[in-house]
Amino acid sequence: MMSKTSTLQDVARVAGVSTATVSRALSHPNMVSESTRRRVSKAVEVSGYRVNRAARNLRTQRAHSVLVLLPDLGNPFFSAILEGISLNLSRKGYSMLIASTKQVHDSGERLVDYLDDARADGMIILDGGLVAEVIASLKSAPQSKRILFACEWIEEDEFPSVRSENRRGTKAAVRYLHDIGHRKIGHVTGPEGNVLMHARKSAFIEEIGALQLEQHPEWIIPGDFSLAAGCLAAQTWIALENRPTAVFCASDQLAMGFISELSRRNFKVPDDVSIMGFDDIDLAEQFIPPLTSMRQDRLLLGETAAAMLLERLESPEGAGSEHAAVIPVSLIIRGSTAAPR
Amino acid sequence: MMSKTSTLQDVARVAGVSTATVSRALSHPNMVSESTRRRVSKAVEVSGYRVNRAARNLRTQRAHSVLVLLPDLGNPFFSAILEGISLNLSRKGYSMLIASTKQVHDSGERLVDYLDDARADGMIILDGGLVAEVIASLKSAPQSKRILFACEWIEEDEFPSVRSENRRGTKAAVRYLHDIGHRKIGHVTGPEGNVLMHARKSAFIEEIGALQLEQHPEWIIPGDFSLAAGCLAAQTWIALENRPTAVFCASDQLAMGFISELSRRNFKVPDDVSIMGFDDIDLAEQFIPPLTSMRQDRLLLGETAAAMLLERLESPEGAGSEHAAVIPVSLIIRGSTAAPR
DNA sequence: CTGAAAGCGCTTACAG
DNA sequence: CTGAAAGCGCTTACAG
């Protein structure tokens, strides 16, 4: 091992060939002879050579890295998605860059700068709530094909995306509650304006209609995915004269907040009301009572997002890869739901 | 805006100066005249110029990015730390690269490769559990000054680190339980071999000794920071003939698992036993009962780690920056602890 | 299968 | 204060 990292030149000298040959032996092994390949790899070992990525990136005009943009780095919901993304990126030799919408915005940077300045080849956006101005700039950018949305998306279906089965999952949740005997079913929604909130809420209403169940506007309680909103929603539920016997919450955090507040007010779940969530976060299983939920496969969602983006980046122009992938969700039945009394 | 990103050359042509001057106007504005500066910045605007990072990185021999290494990307405990790191990195124009120990290991990559191949200037390691072989390779590497541990660390104090007040926090926790009247205090530990586990456990034992409280080996229950381990620990506690009246858990997840299991077995917290955790994760406040905990300022921890690393990277060689920073913890008293009955 | 040479887009001594 | 020129470490037509 040398203390100064060695270059292609060093390897070439040791191997007694040109730098071109070393480069080929490393990147396109089948373009050189067997014996050359061996001498080069020996020389690489001896000198402890590592390719200099900055040089390679400059020469090949690729960054070999992808930016993942989160609405909020502090939100643990994304960690499994990141793991999936990272897994597939590293398999293909790409690095994963992380930034949060808020920080990028605060720093005055433009999002497309990451693409423009050769820091990243593409980006995966996990935030459907980008301000219109940013979206407009992304659309008009010549690099718009290097952008993919995951988990969330934006209304105009201009960018490819990967998402969970929000609508089917919601309908399956309602049907499940119906199947175990509930006829009065409420819903706590996500934040106003959010695409997931909208998908789940509209699917909820449709399924309630399809099952010809009672509909009351006050049974749809506005929330925002958070624990705190779940607590407030529980208070709203308690204050109702005519209460639903089951409540489908748009997220597990909502459901947990809802149950917490109920328990504080001496209501029992599922005896007094069945509560279920969406996501199946790690904690759902450990909650008291264990939470019935609609499981999102966040790891697979991340893996798929990375795979789709790389396919688009590496394929020559308009390779007919799919525009949207939908990841199946699955119903996980636990103790927070039961037949109405 | 052009469809092809423009280069320094383009800007120079528009501004009617040399590329050297454009470069200076951008990087060292006070090295050029006022009027030149203005013409250049106008030309930059017109051409939509963005510096090409790969070229700059190659030329300056810096990656302008830092690798953050996590034991497990799926673990939400780290998200706030990441946010802190990212905040300070982006302020200084650095990008944040993320990888997990497991993935790096699985892919057969060596950790130092990130430094060797010019992908990152330095790294922040959030995993004190690296295998000895990897640690040895890090130590012997010429780039060992570009590595910093955060949150966790490794026993031999060779690398600079940022950590929370694990020992003081633990002692303060025990003292608090003592202050409200407990004389029989137990502890659920983190995973065997973990540095945090060791720091907290040994501080626990010391403080129990200092307060001259009862000591029973079976009151120290082995765990591993997880919810599941907390459940098991509760079973162990239930099985004891002589039970502690308060239990200090080495993590909030442990405490939550402990309480969940107790509640399943019809024990009441804090009536039957006081339980407290360590970390003060978001959920602690919403738990039933709300969890008393020792709060770690994970955001500050991350910010400090980034600041220390950058200082070392940017300062000429052995700038006398501190070797270890310790982030204060604070006691958050909630409903899961009370005076013994 | 291999080598000489050009060039990716910057920054920075060096000279003026 | 400014410009011409070298060079960071690679990869890849091009020619043989």
C-alpha cells in the first residue's frame, strides 16, 4: 500500500502497458487479452489502485450518483424506502445523495442544479408537495426525464412514478371492516392537498358507496398523518352523537394517536370502536392493542424506484420502460379491529 | 436558458474575458475588479451557467462530499441525526452521501474506498459495531484523520467522536428515580458489546452504588434496544420474586416494549412499576402512558459531527480542534414514572 | 489486441 | 487585475 493513492499511470508502468490498456482491462475486460488482464490486475493489486471517480465522472459525463429528495429528513417513514433505493443503486455502482426539500429550498439552491452541475445523474423525489414554481422549473428543464417520483407524486402525470396501491388498499380496508360486520365506518384523512390523502379519501368514499353504507360528512375527519392529528380526530369522534363503529385512518400514526386519546378518555379499542391504520410501520405490531393496518412494502417501493430510474438513465433515450409502477399492499389483521358489539 | 449546459468557456466568451478570470470572479470575487465581477455575473445569468462539480472536484482534488455510514438504513433513530449533519454540510457546500455498513460489507467494497476513489472527503460513522478487521483497516489508512464517529464510537479512542452524555444521563435518570422514592431500581441494557450499552450499564451500576441502593444481578436484564427485547425483559421482570419498583431502560424502544408486555399481562404503569427510557424519540410523548425519558439532542449531535469533521478537513493538518464533543442530555418527566406505592 | 493522443471542464501558479 | 498554459486522472475514438 502506498501512502499516496496511485493512478492509472502508476498501474500502467507496473504492468508495462499503456494507460489505455489498463483502463480497458478494468472497464471492458473482454477487450484485452487474457495475459494482459492478469498482468493488469496484479499491478492493480500491488499498487492499491482505485479509480478516481471525479476523473472518470468528468470524462464520461456521468455523476454515477442519484439524489434522493425527502420532504423531511427527520421523518422515519422514509428510512425503509431509502434502504431499498440504496440497495439497488449500490448494486449498479451508484452512490446515493440525500437532501431535504426544506433544506434545498432554504439554501436558495435550485433542485435542477444537482443535475445541471453534474452532481447527480437523476433524482428520486419522495415529496408530492413541492411548490408549483419548483415543479414548473422541473418540467421545463431538459433533464426532466431524469426525475422520478416515489411514494408520492404530483397531480399532472408528467413524471414517472412508483407508488403503493393506495386506492385498492383503501377499498380493501373498508371491505374488511364491512366483512367483519361494521356498517358505520369513518375515516381520518391525511393533510389537505396531499395526493395520498386524496387517493385514499376518494377511494374510501367510493367503496362506502359501493357497499351502500351510511354516509355522513362528519364521519370523514380531516387529519394530517401525524400522531397529534390522530388525537384531535379521536376528540372529534367522541363528540359525535352518532358515532361510526369503525374508523379507517389514513396512516398508522393517525391511528395510534387516535387510540391513545381514546384510551386517555376511557374508551376501549376494539370493544368500543375498531381502529385501523395504513402503512404498517414497525411499531404497529407492538402497539396496544396491536394495530390492524394496510401494509406498504416500502423496501420494494424503494428498490423499484431505483431500478426504474436507472433503467431510464442507462437506456438510450426513450426506452419504453413503464411510466408508473404500483406496489401491492396487504391487509395485516391485528387486535385493534373486531366485530362491532 | 440553453438546452446544453454551458461551460466556463461560454461564460468567458459572453463576458469577453478569459476563463481564468471567470473562475476567479466566481470563486474569489475580491481578486477581480468590480466591473469584471459585474460583467461575469451577468454572463453567468444569461448563459445559465453552473459549475461542473466533477471538473472542479478533479482539479481541486476534493470531492466536496461526506459519506455518512449507518449500521442500518431502516432504523428511524438516525433520521434526526442525519438532518443535523445534512444541515451543516449543505451550508458549507458539501453533499451528503449515505451508505449502510451492511450494504457496504455485502457488496465487498472497502470502506476506505470512498475516500480513496475521491467519492468523499471524509466520513461520519454512526456505527460503533464495525468488525475489528474494518476498524484495523481504517486506522492504518493514511486517511484516518478524515473519519469521525458520531453517536456511537469504538473503544480505542483513536478517532474523534461526538456523543451524548450517556454516563451523566444515566446517573441523572437513576437519581431521579431515587429522588421520587424508589429504592429498588432495575435496568434493561442494550445489546452485548455495544459501547452505548456499556457506558449506560456501567454508569447505572456506579450510581446505584453511590446511592447505596440494593444491587441484584437479576435486576440487570440484558436487552438490545428493540421493542421485542423490551417485551422479553418485561417477562423476566414479571418472573422475579423480588421485583424492582422502577426500571431504567437503555432505550425508549425497550421501555415501550416493556410497557406493552406489562399491559398485556395486566400490570399498570406507573402504578405497579415505574418505567423510563433513553433517547426521547418522537413517539415517547404519545405513548400510553407518556414515557419519561432522557432526551438526546440528535439534531445537535448531527450538526456538531458535521461541523467537527469539516473543521478537520479544511484546516491545515493538525489544527487543534477538539477530539471529542459531548452533547448534553435532558430529563423529560412524563407519566410512566411515579413514586412507588 | 494495443498505444498515442485528445479532451472532459475546471483552477491556479506564473508572468505580465 | 488579467491571460495563456498546464494539468487534475481518466476514457475513447482512431489508427495500426
